[in-house]
Amino acid sequence: MKQVWWLWNRFVRPGWKKWEWPVVGALALVAFSLGTWGFARKSIENDQPLYWLDILFQSVQLFVLQLSLQSPMPWQLNVARWLAPLVAGYTAVQAVSELLAEEFLGLRLRLWGRGHVVICGLGRKGMILARGFLQCGRRVVVIEQDAENDRVRQCRELGIPVLLGDAAQVRLLARAGADRAECLFAFCGDDGVNADIAVRARSALAGRDGPPLTCVLHLVNPQLHALLQDRELAGGEVGSLQLEFVNTCDLGARVLLEEFPLATGGPAGPPRIVIVGLGGLGESLLVHAARQWKASAAGETALDVVLVDRSAREVSERLLAQYPGLDRVCSLTVLDMDVNSAAFHRAEFLDGLAPDAPPPCVFVCVDDDSLGLSTALALVRRKRQPAPTVVVRMAQETGLAALLGEDALNSGRVHNLHAFGLLDRTCRPDQMLRGVREVLARAIHEQYLRQQREAGVTREQNSSFVPWEDLSEHFRESNRQQADDIAAKLRAVGCAAVPNYNWDEPLFAFTPDEVERLARMEHERWMAAKEKAGWRPGPTKSETLKTHTCLVPYDDLSEDEREKDRSAVRQIPALLQRIGFGVHRLR
């Protein structure tokens, strides 16, 4: 049934909504014409001539079923007597549904049951997210305050119910079925309004049973986003609400570095990255690149970073004050330069690399799409070796960004130029549900892959030895559960995870007694999760039979197996450091 609903909304409904009334009008005209033709023929065949006004009147009566027709009758009249009431009935139903739209919408939402998505705020982000969930076959309801917003019409044409009003009203959240929803997204343009929605959502969840509602708050302010992320990591569950916080620039920087990872460097030195434009995305990109480089094997040498902006020095000084040690992780070249200046077009900041050095990567993070594209093209057209890879930030992958599709880039006129649609890449269901918990789960799996690689394990020997994207949902959830338990482990030894701004601070280390205590907790957590999934002790590990040799008390494990649990505990500070957190001892 979900597949049929998805096909209807994806392919049929948009076209039908566009042509609905022209088609209905055409069918009404056909019914009327056939009726007129049929009555004229019938009068001639029965030798009972009718005036043309009588024929027209009888044709109109076909639509209201006020005629008693006797057989035989011409085929035209036979078709018209069925088609006319069908057209009239469809029109009447549509008219009544418009008049009773609010009541029908409430009934429709109640019939949905559980598991739908509520999106508050129908700006560009909210609209892209609503389309994304719809394309995934998910049911979506939107709350929007501005009745004149053109996206309200677009949503309704797609079959997405829209409730008009203030999303911070408990009554409206209840009408949207927040108590039965799986996710709620607060995507209004104001951080205070989004926070208010989350607060009021708690009241709308009275009596909710089952798992907590995942409430994702979009925060425009990057400092507020960083401040609240530690609450999410510590367990953002408040009653029946699981709070997650997202910032499109922060998330966009993560996605950018996944799609265009830092080169590893080599004998010729570290790679060079150039960040043009130090707005929200440019700042986040610098911080994430530095953090990623510090955690890598090559992190002992400084990453070569060039910052270009009209206020580059002012921004860099603020970031250096905010992140002590940043200038030791990165070798910063700061250029107060306008992208329209002759100095920028000479692009001398791309010079000075060794012949065997990796090509520089330039991230153009200017907020204006047209200016960003012209800036990127100016850099690409400079003939340099090695040729830089240039990535230009666009708001969406439409308009100017569509001109930079892979076909155009491979045509020979433009090389090494890539468009990154910030909103299209970040406002997707899979990305927006990627809170700190998901990021930490990914980091845990990446650490596991490194260990398995060092041990010489192959994919044939271990089905979970695959990238996160190819990992089964069972193993993904296992990593998420391990991430969820980190806050509990830290509390057990009087510690907490907090945002790490001081990169000069040495990596936290647990005492031997703490390691042993937390290793025991980790094994007990793992055992409970396995037993809940139906696993049992056995002489061999078998995913088919769901048996495992380690489903025994911690004290009965071999020393090698206990050391695996201890190793997982010792790695917690490093895992947290990779996502920008540190361990702080509370007592």
C-alpha cells in the first residue's frame, strides 16, 4: 500500500492536480455535446421533433439525474447519461471537500495512525525536506503560519497536508498528530521559535507510548548549535522527546569533507586547502578540516590552509581565540582580499607547491550563487600545475548549479569544477537525522574498520567489514546503541562529554580501575542487546543460528576478549575528540 501511495504522489498526483479542472471541463463538454446529439437523434427517430432549447434543457438535466430515459436510445445518449452524472458527482465531492477541508484533513491525519513526519516551517529547507520524505514513501504533514506562502500550494499539489497557524501552539501540534509521529522538525527561520516549538511539543505528547519522538531543531546560530550539542550527546531525551540539533553550515562542512576528503600528504608535505569566503560554511569547514586532520595519522604535521575573505584576519583571530591550538594544527595563511580584486584573480596563493605535492583543493563558500560561480571559474581558468580542484557552494542544485552538472564538466571546457548544493545535500532525510548520536556511531564504526584492517581481516571473513553506507541496519543500530551508552559510562565514573575548544589540551585517559569498570559495563550492555535480539551462547559464532561464544559473564571471558572491551573504553576520549568533544572530570 505504501508503494502505491508513493507512486501516486510521485508520478500521478502532480500531473493530475495541474490538469484536473481542464480535464473535468472537457469531459463535461463531451457529455453535454453527446447528450444534445443523442436527444436530437432520438426525437427524429421517434418522429417527435423538439425545439433546440428543449434539447439543450434535457442535456443539462442529465447532470442532475432528473430525466427518465427509455430504451432503445442512441449510443451518444447512452454514453452521456453515464458520463454527465459522474462529472457532476466528482465536482460536487471536490466542492464539499474544499468547504470541509479542515475536517477532512483532521480525519485523514487520525486515520494515518503512527510513524508520519511533522515539519514546522515551510521555507526552502522545510520544502526540500518535505519533498525528500515524500520521495522516500513517508507520510508528511506540514505546519506553516503564512497562508500566502506559495509553497503551501506546492505541498497541497503534491498531496502533503498543510495546517495553517502557529506551530508553537499545542492545539495545532496535536492536530498534526505529534503524539503519533516518528519525527518532528522545527525549521522556522528563528532559533527562539524553533526552541519554543520543542517546548510546546512536550505538552502535545501527553499519553504517548512507545519510543520517544525525535525532535530535530534547526539552529541558525552556530555558537548556540555547538553549545547545545553536548546536551544531545549527554542524552537529549526529555520525557517523550528526543532532542537533536542541526545547523546546515555545520552539516554541510561534514558532507563536503566526506565527498572531497583531505589528501593524506606525503614526502612533498601536507595538502593545501583554500577556503574562499568565511561565512558560516567557511568557518565550519575550517574547524572540521582541522579536527579531521588532527585525528588522522598525518596530524603531526600542520595542514596547509589559506583563508581568503575581505575580513579574513578578523575572522581568523576570532577562531584562534575560540579554538586554542588551531594555529598548531593548521599552518594558516590569512589574506584580506576581495574576490573581485586583481590580486585574487592572479591566484598567487595557489603557487609555491612542490612538483609532486597533491593538487590543492579550493572551497568557494561565498553566499551569493552568481558571485561564487564567477569566483570559481576565475580560479579554474588559471593554468596551473598541479591543477586545483575547485568546489563551489550553491544554495541548491538548480539554476546556476545545474549548469555545472557532470556532463558539462566533462565536456572539455571546464575541468575540476564541482557544484555543491548546500540545501539539497543537507536537507535530506538521511542527513537531517544525522545528529551527534549518528556521527558518533559512524566514528565508532570507522575505528572498528581501522582495527580490522590492521588485523588483516577481509570482507569474506567479516560481513561487517564494510563502509557505513553498506552496513546492514542491524550493525548500524548496534553502533548507535554503543554511542548512546557512552554518556552513561562517563556518568558512572564522574565524567561528562563537553565541547572541546582547546586543542592544546592533552587527550583524556581513564584510570586502570575505571577502564576495568567501564569494560564490564560495555560487555553487559553488549550481552543485553544480543539477548534481546534472540542470540544465545554457543560453541561458535554463527549469524545464521544466532549463537556467540562471548555471551557469558565478563569474568568468564578470555583475557583477549576482555582486552577488546577495555580497548573500546580507552578509545572513548579519541572518538569524542573526532567529533569535537572532550571528556571532563566532574569530581
